[in-house]
Amino acid sequence: MTTLRVGTRGSDLALWQTRWVADRLRTAHPSLVVEEVIIKTHGDLATEQKFDADWPVGGFVGAIEQALTTKHIDFAVHSYKDLQTATTPGLIIAAIPVREVVHDVLVTREPVDLDRLPPGFRLGTSSPRRAAQFGRLGVTTIVPLRGNVTTRIAKIEHENLGGVVLAAAGLKRLGIEPPHCTDLPTDRFVPAPAQGALAIQTRADDVAVDIVKVLDDATTRRCITAERSFLRTINAGCHVPVAALAHVDGDGVSLHAQLFSDDGLRLAEGVETGENPERTGTILGERLLREIR
């Protein structure tokens, strides 16, 4: 019998994702015991801090990575989009499970038409990307929003919002079905790089690598590699409005990305296709950087 300790944040969504991974690992390895270790990160403690230039690198994962490095846990389950682009020394992403739905949704108090939002529509989001994308629809009132999924939905009433933008993957995983929910098309509202994907992180030289790699999905890994390569090339933090979505196209990967200026008013957008996901992301990132400047 082998016992592994998994590190996770304590939110409903983080716990769901961790338990989803643990259940599949136990199915693949019947003698495996997985123990859950809940860890508070900067993002869990600094609930009022905005996602701006002062937000620390790895704000949602740093404490968990520290626990992994010091061997207090054996592996971690992250929402991949929370990970910083620079690899933490000694740690690897040993598995990327099959991806959930990637698009965003607009949850509103009543039915809406995306192209005819009511005048003065108040949008709840702390994402510069989402704010910039809705800015192109004429939405100018952005209300910063933090908290778990249910808390953000509740703030539609509590803060008199027209709606909030959320990742569809989180709603689906938690089984939440708001009465008024509009799917945002990914050709216009390109999601965050790695949205809907999970990252199973281990120490590079640990036995856990061979145990968790059974959950690695090759197609998802190719897409995430392209999206993260783009993100790394433009050297963007969480305060930069940026979006990227890849899909496998035959033997290659097709990557669609959006890069907004810091104020969200200017947009560079493009598509790049290539056989090497890493190189594809780099080429598109360099091109959009030149355009936005």
C-alpha cells in the first residue's frame, strides 16, 4: 500500500478538483491511499486585494508549492491558470488531466442580449481580460469581485450588479446551474490561458511522478503548452489583459490569442498554427507584442 498526501486550497472548487483527481488515481491504483492536506495561500488570506501589479507571483499556489518542496505533501492539484509561468525549481507538472469546458459565462439577474446590454450595465469581475473584452461591448462600469463561485453569484443581488463573468468549468464541476446564464463564444471572448485545465504537480524526482502520470492527457498537454508558451513570451502577470486558446489541428496546434493594452483600450489579436506547441506560442506572442507596442 502506498500513501500520498495531496495539497489543495480549501475552496469548494479546489476541493472538488482535488477529490476528482484522487478518485481517479485510486481507480488506477487500487492500493493507493490519498490523504488531503488543506493549505491557505496568499489568495485565500488577502481576500480584498486586487489583481493588479502588486499581486504577488504565485499568489494562489506559492504556499502549496512550498509545502511540496519541503515534503509536507507529495503532490498538489492546481487550477492550471493559477500557476506562474516560471517553473519552480525541483517541481514539475507530472500530469494534465483531460480538460473541462473552456469558455466563460455571463450570469445575470435576468435574460440579456450580449450585443444589447442595458445602459449602465454593472459587470462584476476582477479579471482585466474579462473587463477588456466587455469594454469592447461598451461596458464601462466594472466592479472588482473576489470570492468563491457561489459568493460571486450572490453579489449580483448584494451589490446590484447586472451580471458576473465566471468560468463555465467551475460551474459545471460544482453542479451549479444559474437561471440566467449566457455562454460566451470563444471566438470573441477568448478564455484565459489554461482555463478549464488542472495541473498535478510533484517533485521532479519523487515516486509520485509515476503514480499520477496515468492521468496525463496528451491532447490537453499540447494545447496548454502552446497557451502557456504564449503567456511566457509576453511575460504577462495577472494584471495584464491576455487570452489564449489552442486546439489540436491534425498533427499541429492552432492557437488563437488576444493581447490588450494595460488600459484595455487597444487589442492585438491573431492565430498561429504549427507542429511544435512551444514554438507556436512563442511566434504568436512575439507577433502580438510587436503589434500592441
